[in-house]
Amino acid sequence: MPDGSVEAVVEGPREAVEKVIVWAHHGPPLARVDRVEVVWEEPRGDMDDFIIRYDLEPYTPKPLGKREG
């Protein structure tokens, strides 16, 4: 993103997503992580690829109501 931040949209089994969240709190070597914000949503089921996009506006989730977790 233009300000140097990174945004990830992750979908998969809850255990796998939680591992990504734990990793995100540290990031790769030489990274500086200031904040990790997690927004849980119902899976869309349309994520079957991995892409890096530099041209998108920040992802804005649609409210789904209260979710446990």
C-alpha cells in the first residue's frame, strides 16, 4: 500500500488462518510490525489462488453481524 503497510485477506481452515495471524505479529526477518488488525468474516469460498496486488484500495469488509471467535 502507498504508506508501506500490508493488507492480507486469508481464507481457509480456522487453524491455518490462526497460524497466519500469529506469524503476522512478527512478520518476516527485517520487518517492523506496528499493528495487526483482524476482522473475521464468513468464508466466501472463492479464494483458490495467491496474488500480490499493488493497485487496490484497502479492503473493506461488509458487516455480517456478531461472530464468535
